[in-house]
Amino acid sequence: MTNEDVIADIRKGLKTDKMLIGRRRCIKQLKLGKLSKLFLAANCPADALEDIKHYSSMDSVEVVQLDIKNDELGMLCKRQHNISMLGIQK
């Protein structure tokens, strides 16, 4: 996927009720097997990456590593804080 496709995918997901914002919420839903896709900021914390690799392999969730840092991802989502992880529910 190109960067523009990923951004379009994120914007489309934000218009629905299926987008989850935040590391804790995404990891919780990932553990429950309720995510179809996961977007990670370029500077996502390393401790979260280990959990994500483990749980995404169990449920074959598509993990997309973005070239966008967490502060830019927050601006893309029209939030006033940093966002390191976005998830799309099944």
C-alpha cells in the first residue's frame, strides 16, 4: 500500500464507528480477536510492538507500519494529542 492509500483508509475508517484510537484500546481488542487491521505510528513504543507481533500472528490481523510519527497521526485524526496506534474492528 502506498502512503496515500493508507491515509485514505484511515480517513474512511474515522468516518465509521469501527475505528479504535489508542494503544490500550487497540491491544485489548487485539487480544479479544476483534480487529481486522492495525495501523502503527513510526515511533510506536517498542514494548507495544512485542505484544502486537504476538497477538496479530494468532489471529492473522493485518499490521500496517506507517511512515507517519504519532504527533502527525494525531493531527490526521483531528485530535490534539499523539496517537501511536489505530485499529479497525471486524
